[in-house]
Amino acid sequence: MPSKLTIVVGDRFQQFARNPHVQPVSEFLTGARGGASTAPMVVLGQGLSRQTVEEIGTLPLRYAAAPQPANSALTHKRAEKNIMVSMPRATSERQFEADLFLDDRNEVMEDHQTGQHIQGLALIEAARQLWTAVAERFFLPPGAKVRFVIDSIRADFAGFVFPLPCRMTLDVVEVVHAPLQRLFTVHIVMRQNAHDTTMIDARFRVIDDRVSERQEMLAARKAIEETVASAAASA
């Protein structure tokens, strides 16, 4: 490894940034703007915003190309900081991949970060965004008004995921077509430095927006009626 290689991570990963070759982004940019950076190569880790990555790209440094984040329409996230995956790409008819792209201002992380690794709930949300983006981009008609409903999800963690580059692979195990909905079964693997660290299996339905809204309305009314009846019985 080059002695002056620098891995740049978000400021929230303070403990991880104490390791050799790692630097928090604010410290790195302060030095780079003042001409103090002598790193011949920069690795972009996790915790960086799109704007920060773009600024690093203007510096006279050598670094690996940064992932291109997916957009709001694919991930169903309004705020750019909450998008956690790159634009998904097809490697075969039923296999897709993307890169983890984690802004450390993300809603899942902003109130909780312990240790050096990325928390498991953030990885589960990244997986959800990946399967949503894959379904939207490769399986649904453009502009389709639908809702995603999770039927089941299982996550197995074989090791820590650190704020370093991380590749995500999604296999579509099954797609069942039914009137006004599709049922997907997917298997996601997160790999970092040739190690499979996280495996997630999920089943979810993609339902016509009008049908889903009516189902939810009826379920909400039933829940309210049961709550009222329970409260009245105990009064």
C-alpha cells in the first residue's frame, strides 16, 4: 500500500478516522485547500455528501471514480442526504449491483453512531433502497404509481461493514405477477474487500397505488375501531 494513500471518510466516523491512512473529510479538505495534502492517491470512503465528492474531484489528486448516487424517484427518498445507494446496474437478467453511498448526515445515522462500523439498521435501509431502485428501474413501467409493501425481511451479519467502499449485489429470486400487484423475492449480498459481510433476504409486494391506499384505509379504520372497543371495555 502506498505510504501516502489517504482514505477519506465522513466526520461522523471519528473513531475509524484514527486508524492509519484514514482522515475525516473536514480535516482532509482543510489541508487540501491550503495545499498541504501530499497524498498521491485518495480513496473515497463512506460518509461523504455528493457536494463533498464533487469538491474532491476538482482537486489535483488521483482517486478512484466515485459512485453516482441513485435519484429520489428510484429510491423513494426526498432528501438527497438520505439516498444510500448508487444507480443500480444490471449484470444479468436477474442480477444487479450497486455501491453503498452513505452520507453521514443520513436520517438513519444522524442520532446514533457508535464504534467504527456502519450500524446494521443503516445496511438494512440501504438494501431496501436497492431493491426499490432495481424494481423501479428494471421491472416497472416508467411513471407507474405504486407502493412497496414489505412482507418479510431477514438479515444475517457475517462481519462488520466499515466506512470503506462496499459493493452490493441483488439477485431477483422470483417475481410473481398477480392482478394489480407483483410479488418479489430477492437476495442481497454486501461485499467489502472480497468478504461477504451482510446477507439480506426479503419478500415485498409492489401494489397499484389506488389499491394499496384503499387497503391501508380499511386496515386503519379497523385498527381504530378495535382500539375504541378495547378502551370502552376496560373503562
